[in-house]
Amino acid sequence: MKRTAFFISDGTGITAETLGQSLLAQFENIQFTKLTRPYIDSIDKARAMVQQIDAAAERDGARPIIFDTIVNRDIRAILDTANGFMIDIFSTFLSPLEQELSSHSSYSVGKSHSIGQHSNYMERIEAVNFALDNDDGARTHYYDKADLILVGVSRCGKTPTCLYMAMQYGIRAANYPLTEDDMERLQLPDSLKKHRDKLFGLTIDPDRLTAIRHERKPNSRYASFAQCEFEVREVENLFRRENIAFINSTHFSVEEISAKILVEKGVERRLK
Amino acid sequence: MKRTAFFISDGTGITAETLGQSLLAQFENIQFTKLTRPYIDSIDKARAMVQQIDAAAERDGARPIIFDTIVNRDIRAILDTANGFMIDIFSTFLSPLEQELSSHSSYSVGKSHSIGQHSNYMERIEAVNFALDNDDGARTHYYDKADLILVGVSRCGKTPTCLYMAMQYGIRAANYPLTEDDMERLQLPDSLKKHRDKLFGLTIDPDRLTAIRHERKPNSRYASFAQCEFEVREVENLFRRENIAFINSTHFSVEEISAKILVEKGVERRLK
């Protein structure tokens, strides 16, 4: 069975998309074609959307599911004429919230929504710059400014995780690759010892690591299964010996890894 | 007036957080203390949550707003006993969706949710690596593999935007800084001319640019207002002359800029 889902917004579409994805993921036996349509903020664009929705209904032989966060009543009224099953996120939740908060929402007064906030913007850019500047052990003398320092073997997912935490939460996360040198000495480098409370370990299944490294440096010793297995084993031993909390990234998304690290380390997000 | 809001989930909390943030943003006159509590996946953790909620109610003199995406009925039943105003996202929308789709959701059968998907994981990591490897004009010979190439003056927001598009959408975005050399020649560098259809321009208000550059290189000519104003003016002229679509990033969030670029260029997201 095939169905089309639309995530429609007069803004970025991120709320409609996030909620819609999460709800549709609960229906594993249905294959959805998912289409995000942001900035539907005029009568003309709404009319064009109705045509797209109706065409999808025709094609699928079933009406599309529509998740929307449109503020303007006139635009919503046009979308309502389409042959779709509407999940209207704002209208569902904002009335009860208005009652509870004894306050009118911008939605009720027809004001368009924006997620742009200046202080958050700067906080986030700073965090992204921090992750980039302190990536891959590039420098260690700013670790006192770090919220977290991720450690692990090369290519176990440290960089994407640091960048995600910076982007999503404004967290300043550095990362440091544990290389064979550190393993042979069987102890943490001095630059990390001073910041033991900020350390968090990432590990990965050796076969996944082999595949990832092979993409970067095909047929190298670095990408060999034997080398990957050796490094992962040694690093996990180091984590245990040094009492560094760690997580195996193999079966988790970057979101899941990031959320787990924040819980584990008790670090609060900086974005409001 | 002050109220506490909790975003509670047995997963990452991203859906509860995104929807909650978006709904609360509609109430501009109320100050919310926002707390995300992911991985509330046991009876004990749920009981501890109830205590936190009740304590916040006491402190604020008003019950907290609770956005939750908990799958397990027993855990939800415990949360229900707290002194909070519950917005139960899954239970609100999944019943109508089950009817529409004539299908039971994982929620109904009590299966926990996960957003980890292997193919998306690799697609996203590849995109993040692409953004990093092709950042700041570092190399130009992979531009044929790029979905997009952002151009603009140094520090106008190209890198965070490329990384966000990689992380959120799996888009492969390179970026190239237009420097004084390019401005004096008053034309695009050859490496960009070949990929004119992939180009998108970012610009920024000169005073904001001055502030950002000043953070990096205080009191330099590079960070002077005169220099920033000159570069921005020249680059905007170049964009117009060369017919390159562009956006002023000053008053938009990274999410907004990214969503606008995808719409403008008609680029489809790669993450499913």
C-alpha cells in the first residue's frame, strides 16, 4: 500500500516535518512518499498545493495525509478544499493551550511564525565554530571552554556528533581521536587528563568501522578489519580502565547518540 | 507570568521539543522555562519526573505544560498523575491516523520508537563529510558531486548553513568564499563558472559582519566596517550581474535560510 504525505507550512516546515515523520514512523507496513512544502504563504501557492495534493490522491488511489502549520486562515481554508486527510497541528493544540495559559496566541491573531532568534543564532554559530576549530584534536588549549570532549578511534562518528550537538543544542563539543600512540602508552594523553569530567567515549563495531574507513582510504592498513578490531578493543579497554562513560554508535542515529550523551553527562542545552 | 514546560519522551525528545517549542513560540507574552527530558523509559524515571513536575508547579504557582511522546501506557499513566497540563502528542494524532490508514500503529501495540535508520545515517555522514571536505573553497574539483555551492564573503554564514543542510536533509553543499581578488576581477572564478546552476549567494548586513569578524580577528582591517561594507556591496553587485539568486542571512535562522535555499533551487532532500 502506498500513500503520499505532505508537510506544509508557511515557515520552514520543520515542525510539520518532524511531527509528521515521527507519526508516520509508527506505521511500518505502509510506504509513504514524503514531500515537504515550506513557505506556502500566499493564496496562489495554496492553490498550486491543492492541485499537487489532488494529483497525488489520483495517482495513489487514496487521499494524501497532510500535516500543516499554516497560520493564515484564508490559506488554510484553501488547503481544506484539497482531497487530503488534514492533521492541522496548530489548530489542534493552540486552543487548549490558550485556555490553559489564559492568553491569546499569535496564531489566533493571524501573525506568522518565525523561529529566528538573534541570541540563539549567535550561540549556535559560536558552537559550530567551536566544534570546527576543536575538531579531531586540532588544538587542545581551549578545552577549558568546552562543554564536552568526545574521544574515540578515528571515524567512529565524533565529528558529526559534535556538529549535531552544536547545531541542535548550542553545546560546545570538542573531539580528540585516540590513535595507536595513545593506545600503546595505555593511558590518556595529558591534554585530556586535565578535563576528565568532560570526556565521553564513542565506540563502534569493527566491521562498520572497516566499511567507513574503506570509503576514505580503500585497501589501506588503516581500513583493515584487523586494525579496526585492534583499535576498538584497545580503546574500549581504555574507557573501562579510566572510567570514561561511552556508547556504541553503531545502531543509533546522530540524534540518539547526542541525546544520550547529554542525559549521561547532565549537560544542559544552551539554546533557549 | 512564568511557566515551566517539559518536553518528555522515551526516545530523543526531538519531536516533543520541536512541536513544543513551536507551539510555545505563539505565546510571546509568557516566559517559559523549558526542560527536555529524553529517555524516560522506566517506571522509576517516570516517578522521578512526576516529582520534578510537581515541584515546578509549586515553584511557579501554576501547573507546567507537558509535551510528551511516551509510547508505554504504564509510563504515561504515571505521568498523568503529575500536576501538569498534558499535551499527549501520540495519543492525539495516532487514533485518527490509524482510522484513516486502516492500520494499527506501533504505538497501539506498545512498541518503542526509534529514528535510527541505517541508510539515512550513512547518507547524512557522507553529506557532513562532503560539507567539511569542501568547506571554504578548500577544494573545487568535487563540485560536480555537489547538490549546491554557497558563495559569499568570508563569515557570512556559509559553513553553518552547509552543515545544517547536510545534517538535516542529507544535502551535499560546498561553499566558496568570494575574496577581494575575485571582486577586483569583477567576475566569478572559473571553478564556479562551470557550475553556475548550483550556485546560491549569501549576503549579510555590513554591521553584523563587522561584529562577527571582530570576534575572530579583533581590530583587523578584515573586521573593519569599511572593509565589510565594501565587500558586501561588491559581492551583491556580482550576484546581480551574474544572475545568482541570493538571500540576506542577517534576520533569518540557519533553518530558515536552508529551507529558503532548497525551495529557491528546487533541490530535494536526500534523507527519507
